[in-house]
Amino acid sequence: MNKPVDPSQQLFRTLNRFVKPLVKAGLGSPLPVGLGAVILESKGRVSGKQREVPVLALRFGSKYVVSTVREDSQWVKNLEADDEAAVWSCGKRNTARASVQRGPLNIVVLDKD
């Protein structure tokens, strides 16, 4: 039996299909200090496939801080399982290491290699 599809999850998947190419190209990227959109890459902890998700990030030089209030965010679980990540910002891909801090506001700090 198939699991019912969460309407909000389906909405984000559809929205991400349109947003990802624009953000990857650099649209909305944060300045060296500031808030903006990035693409976060992580490896799926079950599938092993590369996963990409657009997120808003607060950038401080080589560090990006992203967060979510959703406990079941798959990208957070993926980074907990494997801290190797990449961040697309200003049209470029940069490898990074992730540090996950769980709480009411789940925070992930990405430090560019």
C-alpha cells in the first residue's frame, strides 16, 4: 500500500523544480555577509543518491547557516548521517562540511572547504 502524499511536501517539490535552476545560476545568492538563497547538496542516507534542496542561508564569509523548524526534513537527516555537503552560491559549487544542531530551530552550519 502506498503512503499518502503530504500536500505541503508535494508543493515544495513542485516549487523546487522551478527555483533550483535559478538559484544554481546565482539568482538571489547571499553576499559575503548576508542572507540569500543557495542550493544545498547532500547524499541521501538511504539511497546514496545526490540530493539538492534550495534553502535560505545566512552567510558569514566561508560559513553558511541554514535552519528549519521541521523535525522530519530529509536534508537535515542526510547531513546528520554524512557531513559531506556542497553549497551552490553565486553560480559556483563549493564543497563544505556540515554541523547539525537539533532543537526547536534545527540549525546547520556549513563550512566551505
